[in-house]
Amino acid sequence: MTISNYFIKKKIKKLIDQTADRKPVFKAFDQIQSILVLYEMADFESLLPHIEHLKRSGKKVESFGYVRKEMLPDVDDSYHFIVEKTDLSVKGIPTDAVLQKVLACNPDVIMDLTHAGCYAMQYLLVNHPCNFKIGIKKAERDLHDFSLLVTDRDEFNYLFEQILFYLQNIRTK
């Protein structure tokens, strides 16, 4: 049980401040070889076809899903990792074991598809040294190098298509 979001939000803010001088490296879709996807298990069914599309495009995909409820869907353990409430301290901070699993991934880009208030995944995101982070703009401080502003009406499929569209149109030197 998490006692409050206060502690993890404070930790995330501190980590953002410590990495403020981090230099992002934008990459076009064809330059990306590996992708780490952070998401919430409630979106798993909508996300799965997009992960399969990325894999068919030759991308190595690893993903971490956060479960807010007790029920776990069947997932392919070879590239999906599940973060449960039991993987969090009473302050809501992911355990060192979970953090080490995330840090062991070496992606070219991290796609953060979590909703506002998913602080455990935000903590994992800001701890990772990846130099290109994409995600949904949250009400809190910006956590990403490239953010999309969405409304509640926006559909998950449309959001993912927009991310791919922008990645395919990034021009780098």
C-alpha cells in the first residue's frame, strides 16, 4: 500500500532537476533500432498491435506495463515486464530490482504512454539515461524531449499513429 504520492512526486522532481542539463538526441524512425515502451496494463489490448507493428518494422521492443488492479493479463514474458503494486515501496517508489531491469534496457528511444498520475512509471522514466524520450504531455513538469498534448477524447490508436508520424518525419544530421 502506498501512503501518499507526495514522496514519489518529490523524488521525481529532484531527478528532473538533477538531469536538467541532459542533451536530447532526436532520431528519425529509420535510425531507431530499439524502443522501450512504458504503459499501463489497462491499455495493453490497444497497445499490442502497435508493438507488433514496431517489431515487424525491424525494431527491438521491450516494454514495462504498470498494473493498477490485481488482475494480470497473459503477456509474452520475452519482452513485456509487469510492474505491480508489490514492486513498490510504501512511498510508491519502484524497488531497486525493477529499476535495475529498466536500466538494463538500452533503447534508442523511450515511449512513455502512461497517463497522468502513474508516478511509478514516471520515476522509471526519469531514472533512465536514454537521450530521446517521447510521451504524452502531463500536467506536471515536462518529462520528455518530445511531447504530444492530448485531450481525454484522443484515442490511443490515434496517439500512437501521431508518434510514428512525427518519428518518420524527423530529419537529423
